[in-house]
Amino acid sequence: MSSAARSLSEPQVLAHTKRRLFPAADESTAYAVADTQFSMAEWLPGRPVDPAVRDCLAPFNHVRIGGGYPDLVGVRTLESDLLAVERLGEEPPLIAVEAKGETSGGVDTQRGILQAYDRLHEANAAYLAAPATAISETDRTLARELNVGVLGVDSAGEVDALEVPRVVGNRTTTEATALRFQASAQGVADASFGLNHPKNYLGYPLAHYAAGDTGALLSEYKVVSAVDSARQGAAFLGLIEEGVGVEGSASVELTSLGEEVVRFATGRYGSVEAALEEFETWYRSGKRFVDLAPAWGQLARRVLFDYEATALLVRELQCMHDDGITEPSLVDVVEYLHELHPSFTVELFLRGADGVRRRVLTEDGELRPAALEDGSVYHSPTVFQLKAMLYHSGILTHRGAEPSRLEPLEDVWALREPV
């Protein structure tokens, strides 16, 4: 243990480290959470945490990786000065950080290295972050032997990579999957389904494939006027892939699932244009989609089951039905899922902004049931848009509701066809 007095608390060390490892909050393939213990108002007795530090560390979640709960865990492709160049597939690595800062007993750097090493049972890269003046040559030697990165933080907030780890391959757990889900195009952290009817998303690959401007065709056939939201939702559902084209322009390509939607349409109607004419007849219909257009409703169901969250929800709702909970409320569902898939439940249902997770989660990552009765704590893309699409595709019995109108104790999440 290093014994000299240090000036940086653990939350400060972690905040500076997060800014270094995850510098862009809007980076589409990156996502990170700090452990719920860092949401507290005081870190040491009489030493309040600066609200700016807490805001930097948000959102919070209690994610088990290896034998414990890292101080910071996230997904991002790191720069070469932070991580050795070995690559494992196309996915960005899962990163775990253990931070150590000033305490009455010094800075326990050795313990932080051993904790980080434990995280390598499931993470792809692990780091100790600590005040630079607390890190000894002995610490660095131990970290090199264990393949743990070492990040030295100075009093001005600069972070230097003193030891750079290699990427390792590991099994994926449900907890790790929750973070990868949020860092993917299908996560609900920083973007959302803007529309609540599956036809709006099914129509996008058809209009993209047809001759002409995609947005103009969506408007002409009265599929949807909110073209950006339709494109975003189509990407969320895995129907298209968005990228960068010539001279930095945006590009859209159909995925294999999107191509299957086109094949379905051309097989039934002869052309995508003829299929879009059918979409025009559904304009402003409030009828459940699977009853209005059964074949299209079944296709929507197939697409929605390719969305990672759908399979988990349906599987656990079936288990709740088997346990005699036939018409669970939203609160029932969140409490039930949290027992089985805590990190995924938090990421799927609870907003990460405006201090929501500090209100809903204890320092140990447990739920505060009373807070779940407030509709404003929930992610709109899950409780409104996704739920409405599950209703339209015949999976759930009830539509979704906007958080501003949501009554969580009355909001029913029941399977239409339990088995």
C-alpha cells in the first residue's frame, strides 16, 4: 500500500479517467456506467462529492463483472496509446476500471490492481486508475505481470497510460451484454424509437429500395412524414445499417433482415411500389396492426423478435405467467426482471439522465420500489414506443404510454398469447 498523502479522492480519479477513456458522450458505439456507490452525496464522512463529478460519472448501474463490481465499466474502441493493438473480432472491447484515491490509510494501489485482474475473467481489458504520485515501480511490475493497465491521474486531471494492457477474449455474461446492448445501434441510452407503429419502420427499407428519394416516397405513400425517426428506428430494429459514404455523406444499406422485408413485399405485390400503395390504405388507422394486416403484422413480429430486448421480455413475461402473475404491472415487471437481470433491466427501463438512477437505485444497486411508481423515471423508447409495437405485432395485450401519462402501477405488461 502506498502511504504518502494524496490529494485526489476516488470519485475525482474516476471522473478524470472516464473523461479520458470515454471522452465523447454522443459516440454511437460507446457507453459507460459508474457503479451506484458513486451516486452518494458524500464519499468520505464530511467530504461531499462535487455535483459536477457526480454528473460526469452518471449514468450509474451496479454491473457484476468477474467476482465483483467495477468502479467503471463500458464499451469503446480505445486509442492505441491506451490499449495494445491486438483485435478480437469487430466488437469494441468491454473495459473495466478500478479507481483508488486518497483515504486516511493512503492509496491502496495493489488492491486495485488485483481487483482489476479479477475483472479480466469477463472483461476484455482492465485498468487501475490512481493518483500518479501513488503508483510505484512495484505496482507497475505487478500490473504488467497480470496484464492490467495502469492510469496515472495528476492533480490537474491529466491521465497518462503508464502501463497498457492487451485485449483478451472472454465469455459474455448477461451483465456484460447489458453494456454492449447500450453501446450498439439498438441501445436506448441516448437515442430512441421516435415512432410507435411498426409499419413506419417496415416501410423504410421498401422506400429505400424503390427508385426515387426515400423521404419523398415515404411521404407520397403516407407511410410516415418523420423520415429521420423512421430511419433511426429501422436501424434500431436491424433493418438498415447507417454509415459514412462518399465525401463524408451519410449512407444507408439494407441488412439481411431489411432485404427479407423487401423480398416479402415483392413476393406478395410484385414490386415495392405496389407494396407501398398498400401502406397508404393503412393511413391513420388505429386498429391493431396484426388484425388490420395479418401477414404484415406477423412480419413485424418476426422483426421485433430479432431485437434483443424482445426475446428477454417475452421469456420472462411467460415465466411470470407460469408463476401466476397473469397481468403484471410495469412495476411488477421491473422488480421481477431486476432479480434475474439487474444490469439489463436498469439499462432497458430506467433513464440515465436527470439523477433518475440516483433516485431509483441504492448505493448497492438495489431498487427503491416507491421511486418506480413515478412514470418519469422510465425510458420512453421502452415503455411507450417498444411496448406499442409489441402490442401492434400481437405480442402484448396493451399499448404503451408516454412517461408523462404513465401510471406504472396500472400499466399492464401481459402476453396476448401465453403458452
